[in-house]
Amino acid sequence: MRVPVIHNKTVHTHLNTTTWTLDKFKTDAHEAFYYIESICNAWFSFEIAMRFVVSPSKLDFVRDMINVIDFIATMSFYSDMILQRLAADIENADILDFFSIIRILRLFKLTRHSRGLKILVHTFKASAKELFLLVFFLILGIVIFASLVYYAERLQANPRNDFKSIPEGLWWAIVTMTTVGYGDMVPRTYAGMLVGALCALAGVLTIALPVPVIVSNFTMFYSHTQAREKLPRQRRRVCNVPTDENIENNKSNTGHPAGHTSAAARRMNAVKISYDVSPKS
């Protein structure tokens, strides 16, 4: 939590007089929150350092995206603190607060503990091709309809034309194809309205096409996770598989080969079963 630092600033008016106004000089963290944040970041630094030291594979540790995010979020605290000390006198120093926003990336650490986030991450990885096609078709449609609406609005006399250029029409095409519809830019001619209707329909179809594939992947991972949760936690004891050493020991103890011993054991079991099944005399 940051608190603005305000000081009096003398300004000159057009009447050759001076007056003063309140001006925000910079923003500093609240003292209590600063100490709490310092303690937490010290612990985070110690944690990531210890995890790196005890990691069996340093290369795999560095390649892990969660560890990279954790390192960037931890280092942003120190970089923000250094820049606040060195560049506090620079005009528009509030832009340095951007480094404190990077710490929000720590929320991605919840993927280690949240089963739902893990399912979502696996779904996005499995649906990477479909998501790429979705973004590609959206960009293609945005460029096409932004150009069409720009020229369509110039076919008739339109003193309240909102589309001054094609780049401005890109914002309208994004809002229309994603069915958000802010209404800050609207076509006012009949040709522009026709282009807008086609743009909205194309946006709905483009977004709806890859959605079933993504939903099926999510359902697959979710059902797999649910099935794993229903498995019994207590594992059954598996019978020991006879090894060559056990066979040799059995042969030396009985004086008979392993095949003879197993055959004798089978005959004894058959005799026991027939005795149990036979009727009593």
C-alpha cells in the first residue's frame, strides 16, 4: 500500500501573480506495510536460494517457469527499492511503480497447490494449436473489418464520422468481434452498419469454432483428476517375484530342482483341494 507524498508548489498565473498548489511529489510505501513487505521478501529470497542449492538439477530448476516467475517477483522488490532511492527526483517518477506490479506474478505460484489451476494450465498446453488459430483468425478479421468500415463510412456524407483512420477502426473491430460493444465508436451510415453486422457475426463464429476442442480437453483433464482422487490411497502388497537367487537357494535346501519342487507343490495342492471337495464318508 503506497501513500502519496504531497508538497506545496509555487505557480505563476497569467496576471503576473504567484500562488501555491498541492503537488504529488512521489509515492512511498506505508511504514507498517514496508516492514511487512521487507520481511516477506527476505523470506522469499532465502527460500528460492535454498531451493536452488538443494536442487538436484540446477538446469531444470532454472528452466522451470514457476521458479523464473518467483525470481522475477522477488528481484522486483530490490530493483524498485534501488530505483526509488536513486531516481526519486526524476519528473514523472510514478512510472517506477510499475516494478511493484510485477510482484503480482506470485499468484502463479498457486498452480503448485491448486488442482483447478493445474487443470487449466494443462488444458491451455493441450489446446495451444487451437488457441493459435483463434488468435490468427481474430487478427485477420480485425484487420479486414477495420479497413472495410473505414471506407464504408466515407461513402456517404457523414459529419460525425468516428473512423478517422484504419488504426482507429482496429479498436472498434476488436470490441465488435469479441461482442463487448463499448459504443464509443459506431458506424452511422448504412454501409457501415452492414459491415458492423457482418463483423459481429464473424466474431461470434470465429470464437465459437475452437471452443468445443478446448472444452473437451478441459473435460478430459478434469475427469482424469477426479478418477485419480477416487483411487484407494492404501496400496495392496504385491507378491514377491521369485528371482534366480531364491530359486538356487530353494534348490540347495531341498536337493531337488526348482521345476521338481513346483510340480510337487502343485500335486500337493491338488490333493488338498480334492480332499476338501470330496463328500464325507
